[in-house]
Amino acid sequence: MGRQDHYHVYVIELSKDVLYKGRFRKANPGYVTGKPCVYVGMTGLDPDVRFDKHKAGIQSNRFVKQFGLCLLPDLYELYNPMSYDSARDLEVELAIDFREAGYGVWQA
């Protein structure tokens, strides 16, 4: 693993309260009631460190800061670490897959 292969994708569970936010609902017209709501991201940091930064308001996504509950490593650990390009592409692919499965998804 070289320096270029230190990127990670990660998935954060969001509280269902995020569904009260119009922007989130609008981004998820196919949301299936009862399915999880998640944030999908990528980082050059360890996902645990990145989650802590979100919650502390450091380069944070507002939905994660307000509604983030926990990381969901079972949904992403098998992919990490990887190159920047791979992480960027996989972030988008995971978000699409989760949306198609009826999840509520926010992806930055």
C-alpha cells in the first residue's frame, strides 16, 4: 500500500429525524419507509477520525453533524484502503446502490 492508497469510503447512519428536512426528502424521492438513512463519504483519514470531525463541526456535513449516529463499517470496510480515484468512484456507486435499495442517502 503506497501513499496514494490511503483513501477510505465510509457510511454513517443518520437519525430518521433527517427525513423532516426538505432537502433530504427531495434528494430521496424513492425512500422506502423503514429503510436506513445514511451519509456516504470518502476521506484520506481513518473513518473514525473523520466521523469525529463531522460531529465536532470541523469540515462537517450539516446532516452528519446534526443527525449522525454511528459509522456502519459492515457496509464499507471490505473496500478500504484504496486510491483517491477508486474512493471517489466508489462513493458515488455506493450512494446509487443504497438509493436503489430504498435507503435515504446523502452524499457530498
